[in-house]
Amino acid sequence: MSTEYTNNHYVPQWYQKRFIPSGQVDRELFLLDLKPDSFRTPDGVKRRRKAMRRIGTRKCFAIDDLYTTRFEGVESRELEQVFFGEVDLQGKKAVEFFATYDHDRLEERALEHMMVYMSTQKLRTPKGLDWLVATSGAQDRSHVLDHLETLRTVYGAIWSECAWQVADASHSPTKFIISDHPVTVYNRACAPGHPWCKGVNDPDIRLQATHTLFPLSAERVLILTNMLWACNPHRPPLELRPNPEFFRGAMFDFTELQVRRSLTEAEVLTINCIVKKRAYRFIAAGREEWLHPERRIKFSWRTAGDHHLLMPDPRSLHPGAEISMAYTGGRTEAMDTFGRRPGHHRFGHEAHDRNEAVAHNQWCQEFEALFGPQPRGLALQHVSRARAA
């Protein structure tokens, strides 16, 4: 059988290249093994492998035959060739779209492709596959691979209903690192030692205080925050968000996506600490020193949340809304912020709940007292005003 499609990248090469500094001739990354294993020399001496390597993207975040399936002795590489090929093709375009998004254009399917790519990326890594084996009851990884295609939209509805922000590290000397599990989950109440975070586990993305971090390049990071938490973080952090079901429809408002938030170096270092803490085994960066953010700052898992590092600016958000749409031909459709439709007993509840409105207003005032009157991230209304000025 041909050896084509046997070198399987669980973090695509095109994505890795987005973290190599421009002008770097060799186009390599610094790869740090957080759990280097040991080997024996020919004379029987046990030695530990080097933790740090400089490596090209062809050999970085790759395992031979990771996605090769076997049935009755016959090998198939269709998953890598067909499924991941299309996901990566569209995902590359979507990542570029959101990395440069500034409320200046729309691409109809960018959101859909981004959600498919991120869901697949979260599951296709060694950590993701081991988690699927552990939670699905599958006999081995090969059985899990058979079902991976059906899971490509699993997280899309939850993420689409989050508050979105794209933050910028261009003014920081330190840039973002990437890990062997690039879609990183942070919940301030679930430190790495928490039972929900041990081994292959991550906090559930549907918990109120959960943020999803996804570096888009060395200078851009996408941060997704559950909407009610973004509007009022003074609620139980481990409580499930409204309507937590997967595999359903959702609506997304591009006008509320916040852009142009400029991060300080301390903020970039803190985000890199979070990414490093949640990696499975490997992290990589364009500079060796970026792989050790904990040497530059005093990092505390809880403090990052208590200081609201990942929070979007709440002043352009709303605790709830009812969205109606009309289509050519007369068909209409309605849904609220949390994906519930008319007839659901909680449809539009948060939009009319006075307590939610009061709590949101109080958080907006608190946020302004902490960070000042200027927006920390710009939604469409702020970008339009800035352009007009």
C-alpha cells in the first residue's frame, strides 16, 4: 500500500506556519516536550531525551498512521485524505477570515467552516482521541475514528452563542504559543488539579465560567465566553448555561463580535501560561523564550479569571434577545440568544428578566470602574463610530 497520507498532522502544517515569525529563513518552530521519556544507550545507560528541539512543520505535531483505520486486516486512509483534507481546506480560509476580521466584510460560510474546524481540531489530537476513547466506551482508537466525522459539528451551537472577541498581541514583544491541543478550555473554578481537568479531561465548554481560547496566529487569539457569564460573572461558575444541548441550530450576530483589543505583554504571557498548562505533552513557538512564560510572570490559575483577563467588554452585549428572520417566499423563523424557539417555556426569558438586566447593568458599571470608559473591544457600533471620526 502507498505510504501517502501516513504522516498524520493532528495540528495542520498550515496552522503551525502562522506562528513562525515573518522573515525567519529556516521556517522552523521550537518544540518543547513537557514529558520527555527515557531511553537506553547501546551500553545500557538510561538517559532522558532532550526536551527542546528545533523542528520543521513536517515533523511537528505529527504521528504516523494516527488516522489510519483497520478492518479485517485492511487499512484505510480515507479519513486523512478526504475528511481532514476538506476540513483543513475550509478551516484555513475561516481562520484567516476571523484573524483579520474588522467588521469590514462578511463571508457567508466562514462561521460554519470555523465551527466545523474548531470542533474537529478539539477532537483530532491525541488528547481529544484519548478523551473520546475514555468517554465513549469504544474498544480502541480505531472505533472512535469511525465516528469522528459525525462529531464535526458537536460544539458549533454552543460556541456560536458565545460572546466572541479577537484580541491582538502585535504590541507585545512576546507572541502566542501553540500546543498539541490548540483549542484550549479555561474555567477559573477548574484548575489543572481539579477532577474535571485531570488527564484527558477539560472543563465542559457549557459551564457558565468556561472560556474557549483558540490562537489564530502568533498575534491573534479568538476568545469565546458563554453569553450570560460575559454579561454578569457574579453567578455560579460551574453551573450549566441555558439550553446546553449539542447538535442543534443556533444564530450568530457578527455585529457583536469584538475586535481591536490590544493585549499587554503580561496578558499575552498569562494566556500562554494557560495554553501551556492545558497542553497534553507538547507546545511550540517561534522563539524559544516564549515557551517559558511562567519565568516572566507570577501565574495563578484563579487570578487570571478573577482579574477578568478573558472577559469581553459587556457594554455592547445583551443578556438575551429574540431574533426573527424572514426569507424569500414568506417563511419566517425565530430563536432567542440561547437557541430556544417559540413554544419553549423559557423562550426569550433572559431578554425580559429584570434581575438579569439589573445584574448586567451593575457589571457594566464595575467593568468601567476597573478598565475605564473606552471600549476594551470594539463591536460594529464602535468600529463604525471610529471610522466616521
